[in-house]
Amino acid sequence: MLPEFESYLKKNADFPEEVIKAMYNLAIVKTLKRNESLLQAGDVCRYKVFIAKGLLRCYVTGGNGNEHILQFCPENSWTLDVESYDNQIPSTTNIAAIEPSVVLLWTKSDFEKLRIDFPVLKQFSEILISRSIYQNRHRVATTLSATPEEKYEDFVTRYPNLLSRLPLHMIAAYMGISLKTLTRIRHSQLNR
């Protein structure tokens, strides 16, 4: 049993031991190297993913080859391509490790069985989905209406622990601004 997974479940929903053991027994533990892909666009997303250690990113690649980062997934978070997973269709999203990572994977059928067998997991899943919707709505509103400086301030406020773990070009790709603009913003803040 990965202690990170057990402590996460106990801390966030007070899961009983039997639920934790059942979840862990159906999980596939996978170690990812830096830059290793977990999901590539065009493949079907077959797993619900919990990040026990490390840091992943979900991204799409634009027609010009530029990476547009949709989400950073640090330890103690979940990720997947929801549309691909739910409908078992090819993904438009890539998921890859930014740093060496350990993840737990559940197939759709295994996770659905767990949700049916353990109402506490079903309830917790619904809470996570709601949080994700709120975060995505905030992200869209910020992306559409905030200035680059406001986007950076929002990022720093929401993800202070990620700043030292991410290269600047990834932060810029997440915020939808150029690296040059991000460098200018950071420089002007240092000179205040």
C-alpha cells in the first residue's frame, strides 16, 4: 500500500480501511519517468488516475505545434480525459510526467464497481467532480478576461507550491501568454 494514497483518503473523506484496501487492490501502480507519457492524443483514456508522487500535466498541441497546458496535476490529485474516458473515444489530450512520478490507475469497470460497492467513494467522487467544475469555470473566466499580470497573480495565489517545480515556458503555456510576456511580468515584480 502506498502511504501517500492511504493518508490522502483518510484526510479527505475519512475512508474506512476496507474501502482503502479494496481501492488499492484494484489499482495498477505505475512509475513514470520525467517527460514520460501516460496518455497520448488519439488513444482512448482507459484509466482514472491518482497522482501519489510527482507532477503531471494535461495538454493539447495546437496546429502550430505549441503546447497548451490545461491542467497541472501534483501529488494528491486526480486526472483523466473525461470525455475520452466516459465515452471510450480517442482523446484529444495528452498526459505526461513533468517530474518522476508514481500514479495509481483504475480501469473504468473497476472504478465503477468500487463506486457501486462503496457509497462513500461515490459521494467523494461527486465532490471531486464539483470541485473540478468550479476550478474549470474560474480558469475559463480568468483566461478570457484577465490581463497577463492578473493571470500570473492568480497562478501564484492558487499554485504557490508549483512555482519552483515548473519551467517558465510551462507556466506561460498554462496561462496562455508568451514566455517573453511572463519574463517581463516576473522582472517587473522583482523590481518593485
